[in-house]
Amino acid sequence: MGRLKKRNKRMDIKSAITTPFNKIPPHLFVAISGWISKIIIASVQIISIRALLSYLGEDRYAVYAIAFSIVSWSALTELSIGTSLQNFISESRAKNENYDKYLKACLQIIIILFVIFSIVIIFISNPVQNIIFRKFTNISEIQTTHIILTGAMIYLAYALTFPVYKVYYALHKGYVSNFLQALSAIISMAAIVIFKRHYPEGHSITTALIIFTLPLFLCAAPLFIKIFASYLPRIFEFDIKTIKNIFIRAVKFHSITIFTLIFLQTDYLVMSQTLKPADIVTYSIFMKVFMFIVFIYIAVLAAVWPVFSEMYVRKEFNQIKSMIKKYNLLVLILSIAGTAFIYIFSPVIIKILAPGTQIDASPLLILMFGIFILLRCYCDTFLTFLQSINALRTLFIYMPFQIALNASAQYFLSKNYGVKGILAGLIISLVLTAFWILPLKTKAVLKTELP
């Protein structure tokens, strides 16, 4: 009898602990873990600036910043297979259907992509390196080391294991993905501190690039093996219809990914041709500080993406409208509060992150960063919803114009206005395209679907 009472007491305690949390929607747990993860990642990126500047020096840091930006383009090799897979899993879950066939097809596609893009990277990396860094002739490592090849191959491996994170998001277990991404950032930070301490005369751009790319792959690989290893015995059993369905949808998503990446990465390509190293450092520092705001908000959107998908399948359109309004209010609060905070503490930020450098921290520069972040996050809300329901046609129409407008505006304005010209190009291109097109498309979709 005494044992039964103790067991019942333990069960009561367990129930008291778990019941309040069971009432919280799973996507909120994912969002909270995403906030923590993004805060850690953003903090590491910000703190690492000082370590990298000290380890590399200003000119080499400028090369590193450009190289990492170029290497990040290897993310394109995944062809958005993970996003396509996530939506198929979410739709299957909403209909209580099995989704094993999608996982196996995804693995088959990934293996083929790795072989193809490995060959492509090997052939194009050196020409790209010679073109991009032709102005940095004073740095011998550019002529003697395969900087882009090394970083791009590591990032390729990471990009093609990334779909496993999307699987966990679709299962409302994105907190696992968030934890591993935060862990990779912590490993990178620890590694650069160790190298700086024990190899103070190293100054290797390639080493710095490896430190901030390899942990990304190493943290994703075990999870990838756990999810996909069971399908290896059937790797040559091809379900052409499923592969086709995943790939066709993925290509559509990938077109959006390419447009988005080109839009967001054009800045460093333009700066490598128009700005001095000191200006590139200024832009890089403040962009990483402001990206702290974006990271926090993207964590919310990543968690709510599968929720949007499932709600749309269940035709819960009024709830979707309400969620979008709440998230836009959050965008406004985060952007205003974040910009004010960065403006007030900008002298401290510069002193901590880049001591001894000449950084332009004018109120206008900080305000322009804040406006860009506000516009980007606002547009991302609608972009996430439209992608979650596979409504992509409108994006194909306006994004090429957005990219062309952004690139031309950044190039010509940066020649006369420096870093402010880069930001002006970003702001102008968003205001004239996504800022009004995406809300109108979202309104039209929800209005059409309502009875």
C-alpha cells in the first residue's frame, strides 16, 4: 500500500509538471528554442568579429568576409530539397498519411547532387577566387591557397545534410535542429579563440574559413545518419513519381532561394569592387549586429512554417490572418527597440568588436540599417506563408526585377555614398517590390479560399 501511494505521488508530481507545458503549442517550444539558438549564433558572430580581426588583421578580415559570403553560395547546391520535403511531410501529417517514401527519395536525390556539385566546385573555384580577389594582390595566401575550394566543399557537405533539419521542423521538433546549429556556432567560437591564443602569427584566412564552416557539417551529420541510414539498403529502389514530385516542387522553391540569396549576397560582391577594406569592415560589423534582430524573428518563422502548412490544409484561414497580424506587430517592436538599442550603445559595440578601427557610426547609417531590417522582416512574414502553401508564381515574377534594381542601385550609389549607398540599394529595391506585392498576394490567396 505504501509503495502504491509513493508511485501515485510521483505520478501526481509528474502530471503537475507536464500538464501546463502540454497546453503550449509545439511550435512555441520550437520558436523559443529558435530564439535561444539564434541569440547564441548571433552572439558568436558578433563576438567572433573581434577575434577574427585580431587573428587576421583588417585587410585579411575583409577577404575572409568576402570569401565566407561566396562560400555560402554553396547552400544553393541543396536545391531546396529540404524545403520541399518539409512541406510534403507537413501535408502528410495533416492527412494522417505515411511519408517514408519522401525520405527515401530525398536521400537518393542528395547523393546524386553531391557527386554533380563536387565536380562543378572543383572546376570553378579557382577562377572565381582569382576574379573576386584581384584587388587584394598584397595578400600572398590568395595566390598560394585554394581558399574558395576548401570552404565551398565543406559547405557543400553541410548544405546536403541540411534537409534533416527540415525534417525535424516538419515533425514540430525543430528544437533539435536549433540546438545543433547553436552547438556548431559555439564550437567555431571556441576554435577561433584557441587558434588565436596558440597560433598568434598564423593569420590564415583558410583556417578561419574552416573553423566557421566545418562544425556546421559535423553537427548535422549524426542527425542525418539517424534519419536516413535505414533507407540505404533500398537506395537503388527508385520511386520515380515521388522523386519527380519532390524535385519539381524543390526546383520552384530553389528558384526563390536563388533569387533571395542573390539579393542578400549582392552587397559583398559590389563592395569588393567599389569600397575600401575599412568600409567593408564597417558594413560587416553593423550588419552582423543588426542581423541579431533578423535571427530572432526568423526563428519564429521557421517554427510557424509547418503550422501554416497544416492550417492551410485544414482551411483555418481566419487563424492564419490573425497570426500574420501578430507577427507583423512583433516585427515592428523588434525593429524599433533593436535599432534604438544599437544606436545608444554603438560606441560600446565598436570599442568591443573593433578597437582601433575607424568605424562610421553616424545616426543616419544606423537608421538605414534599422529601416532595412524592418522591411526585410515584414516581407519575410508574407514570404514564409506563401512558401508554406506552395504559392510561388508571384515570387517568380517580381524577384528578378528586385535583384536587378538592388544590384544597379548598390553599385552606383556605393560609388558616391559608400556604405550608405549599399543600404539605400537594399531599401529602395524592397520598397518598390516585395513590400507591397507580398501582402497583396497573401490577401488575395486568403480571400479566394474563404467561403
